[in-house]
Amino acid sequence: MNAPMVLSPDALAKIDAALAKYPPDQKQSGVMAALTIAQDEKGWLSTETMDFVAHYLGMPAIAVYEVASFYSMYDLKPVGRHKLTLCTNLPCALQGANQTGEYLKQKLGIGYNQTTSDGRFTLREGECFGACGDAPVFLHNNKHMLCAMTPEKLDVLLKELD
């Protein structure tokens, strides 16, 4: 029995391109790429989407859930159009990340792991992004690193993301 089509042909082509990097009998090695592509298309990873990825890769659904729930870049529930993830590890904290996070929480009226009522912003805490010298560091939608983010820079960013 085939699983119902959950991802577009374009997304499947992208997954197939990622899978081509691995031996044919090791398709499960592409699970992170497949989940990223699925999330890019759907906005988050529902159980239905993860089940589809598992079926497509020929692996147990629980193994896909384990990957998706372990890594913070995967969203297991809907998020805002703009997900801002702040590194709060010690080097960033020592360079003002905690104060920057508090400023952003107050500005948006939400806490970590919350989304604004208009669905525009989700705020998350993250682990090291490997840019300690540029702290405080944010990731925007898991794709764009924002460095040395002061309250003034955040004000400009929020206006630009309107």
C-alpha cells in the first residue's frame, strides 16, 4: 500500500537529489535533508509529513520522529512566518544574549517557544551556532544568521520583516 502524497513533486525531486549522495541501500542517511525539505515546503513537520518521509526513505517512523525531535531546527508544531532563534550559550550570554532576549520578549509580547497572536514571529532559544565572536547571534528561519544583534538592530529587523 502506498502512503498518500504529502509532499509536492518538486520537494520529492529535491529529496531525491539529496539521496543521490548516499549509496542506494543507505537512503535513511538523507533523513535530515528530507526533513529540512519537507519543513521548508510545509512550514513545520506534522506526524503525517514525518510518516511520509519515513515511508519514502524506507525507515521506521519512530526513527524519523527521533531525529525531528532531537534537533532544534525542526518544528513539530506550527511556527510564525519568522522564527527567531537566539543562541543563549555561555559565550553569547556573556556578550549580552540574555538581555537581548529579554528585550525581544518584551517587544514581541511573547516568551521563548511562543508565537505572536498575529502569527508573524516565533521566538526560540538555541544552542551554539558557531559564531561566538559575533554574539548575540540569532538564526532567522533556520537559514540566515544575524550577528551582533543589539536592541537597535532588532528594531530595524522587526520593521524589515513586517
